[in-house]
Amino acid sequence: MDPAARTPSGPGGRPQGGSGVALAGYEAIIDHAELELELAGRGDVEGLTLLAERWDRLIAGLPETPPAAAVGLLERAELVHERTRIELARLREALLADLATARRARRTAEGYSGHLRPRPRLDRSA
């Protein structure tokens, strides 16, 4: 069994013990990934966009090869990222369905209007 898997867990399944300082960056990655998942679940695309720079800063401070104790944290982060990907795919499908509905409604409205000349969107007398 991997030693990282035997590390006692604290709240949220995060390892506890003397290696906490070395793992702080990896714990921050999980916190970030969970925030992304929450925002994706709410459909907050703008919030997700704002997090991109934070992600870059988080990973910039990590070593190229993670310590063995970080393996469990990284696996958990990967699972959270997969859930986020699924949420984003759902959001995309919902947006595409809404767009299709709006297009269909517009075509229907245009059909009812017949061949009327399109009116300008701006009142020229103003």
C-alpha cells in the first residue's frame, strides 16, 4: 500500500501530520478545484474565468515532481476536476438547448409577421 494512502486524514479527507507545510500548495489546489466545481454547478462562467490566474499562481509554486505524500491530494484534485468537466459539459448542453429554443422562437415570430419590412431599431426622430 502506498504510504500516502495510509496518511491519517483530517477534515475533507486531507492528510494531517508534520508534512502539512509541504502539502499546503496541494491542499490549495483541492480548495481551488472545489471552488471551480461549485461555480460550474451554479453556471458562473464569469467566476470561473476570474479563477484562471489564481490557478496559474498555485501551480507555479509547486515542484515539478510532487512529494509522495501529495499523491492522494493530487488524485482527489483530479476527481474534482473530472466532476467539474462534467458540470461544464452539462452547462454547455443547457446553453445550446436555450439557444436552439431562442432561434426557434425567433423563426416562429418571423413566420407570424409575414413579409413585413423590418423596422429600424433606432428611432431616427430622436
